[in-house]
Amino acid sequence: MALRIHDGPAGSPWELPLAGTLDRITVHSELLEGNPLGDPALRPLYVYRSPGASDTGPGVPSVYLLQGFTGQLDMWSGRSAFEPTLVERLDAMFAAGECPDAVIVLVDAWTSLGGSQFLNSTATGRYLDYLCDEVVPFVDERYPTMAGRDHRGVTGKSSGGYGAMVAPMLRPDVFGALASHAGDALFDACYLPGFPAVARQLRDQFDGSWERFHAQLAASPRFDHGRFGGPLELWAYACAYSPNPDRPTEPALPIEIATGRLREDVWQRWLERDPVRMAPAHADALRSLRRVYLDAGRGDEYFLDLGATAFAAELDRLGVRHTLELFDGGHGGLTYRYPNAIRELVTALG
């Protein structure tokens, strides 16, 4: 007996053949060149076309999928035990005829701090502009997408869900629908409770020194989330929400590390980026959306079920049509929720 080579993928459970097509592309971003963190301007971009999305057929809606904090694009290829990958889930939905044809774009906005919150910042780079002014036109020029914001949606989870909520508010010319899975919202609940623990951790493990923290993080052979996660998140979110006006490539932190005391002026800048508080100023943009879909696990460890509920309540007050679904679960393991949200968007955008 001997092994022999088999042409084609191994099949289930290792690699399922796709009914649609997935293009793995590398793009060069002019807007990310020379970014403050020195992160690559070369970026991977994945574009999935459903089986009926043909270059010779009618145009189809497009949905842009954003990753959470610390996410980078190749993670979408990762497989959890006994589960299909994200792309396999989407492909199965389209192949079964459960969703109209579409182009799904998987966007990488990774930074060496773990993420950008999909915002423009002097401390990280122009990631909102990268998404809206480079990725979207690139896709529309090369794929059979329907033109115009009314046929284009955005979705994501956690920090990606935050990006999905704020991008249509900040750039209503680009996106006409949104879905957010446990997106960062109601900052009083999702961020503020963790600040004292970070102050204590910096004091006890890094002698109150950010320089020591960054040096030890860079030298560590692995990313120990229990040791590095909290301080890194505080630093990275501050880079996105409150860059220091005097040193624009650094953050202004919302707490005094020595005492844990809140810096009210900096915290106010964070609150101005909270989707719940942003909504009233962008009410017309939100009312113009063709679909708003929100969900979160009732046991979300960051209280983002409360954030989704608060955002939904603000949408109610503003007269914005939306759907909110709370389900049994926490913050992790939500990939199975994505296909339904994407179907909701594609159906509305067609």
C-alpha cells in the first residue's frame, strides 16, 4: 500500500470546496503610507463573490466585513473545532439560495497596537479613509457591485461592530446599511469599569511605566493577554479616540495611572466617539439607512449587550428603524451569527 496524490482540496473537515469564489489580494495603500506606527502600507484584502455574482450579469450588493480588536485578515481562515470557517458559512448560505447574490469584502485594518477602531487618527493613521476612499472604489472598479451607497453595507463584531456603527454616521455617502455584533458602545459600561484595573496593573507589574510596559510587550515571546491585554487596549483605544494634541502621534490617556483618577477632559473626548452619544448629531444619516441590525450576547463580558440596547434605544428616540436581537451567549464564538446579519443587509440593499 502507498500514498498517492489527489488533485484538489482534501474536502471536509479540512477544506470545503466553494460554490462561490474567494480572491485573496494584496493591495498597496497610499493613505496608509508613512502612518505614525510605521505599519505596512501593503495590506491583504479578501473578496468573496457568491455563485451568481458574475462579471457579465447584473450588479449585486456589497457588504464590508470588519474585524475586532487584534484581528488580522488571515484569522478568517482559522477553523474552530467541528465548525466551518467564516467563508465556508457564507458560501453555504449563498449556495443554498438562502440569500440573494452579493460581493462580501473582508477588510484588514490591523495595527501594531491591535487595531484602529476604523477611525482616522494622528496616532494610528487614516483607517476610515482607507476603508471608504481606497478599498470601496477598488472593489467597485473590479467586481460586479451595484453603484451607490444604497447598495453597500458594513458589518463587524466588537471593534469591527463599532466601525460598522460609526462609519455610516461619519461617511453616509459610502454606506447605506449596517449590522453590528456586540459593537463597542455605551462607553460608560464597556470601558470605564476596566480603567482602575489597568491603573493597578501598570503600577504593580510595570512600575507605573508605559515605557516598561511597551518594552516588555515587545520582548515577550508570546502575547499574554492577562498581562498585556488591558493596558494595550487602553493605550490603543486612546490612540484612536484621544490622540494627544501636543504630541499627535501619542495618546492622551483618560486616567491618571498613579491614582486611577478619571481625566474628565480626555474622557469627554472618548464619549464624543461613543455611538450612543454620536447618534443624535447624525440622526439624518441614520434615518437614511436601509437596514440597521444589532445583536449581542446577554452575557457579554464587556456589557456590550447593554451597549447594543442603549444604541437601539437612541435609535428609537430618533425614529430610526432597526432590529435588536439579544441571545444567550457571551462575547466570543459569534461567527455563526454573521451569515444571518449579512443576509439581512444584502436583502435590504438589493
